[in-house]
Amino acid sequence: MLGSALKVSVNAKNLTQESTDFYFPTGTWCSLFGPTLGQCIPNTFGQTVTMSSKLNEYYVHMREGTVVPL
């Protein structure tokens, strides 16, 4: 987590895995960068979401309702 608004997800443990369970705190999270650009994960209540996690994939999600200057 970067503060309470940004979340970075990357699989750095097992580089041969095809997918990984990533934890998402409560809220709706929308993808800013990565293979799921523009997609949102609605209403997470402190749950894990299984996403592709190949060596070259990473995710940056922003919590809905926040403003982050880029």
C-alpha cells in the first residue's frame, strides 16, 4: 500500500506461478496501470482476488473516490 489510496501488487516470491491471490482492503479498487487497465474490482471487504502474476506483470490500483495527482 502507498498511503490509503494506492495499492501495488506484484508477485516477487514465485516467478513460475501463473496466478497469485492478492489482498484488497475494503472498497472499490480501479486499475491505473498493468494488464487490467481501467477495470475495477467492486466492493472488496478485505478479501483476496486471484489475478495473473507472470514475471512481467504488475498492478497499480487506486481506491474509488480518491484523488491522486500524477
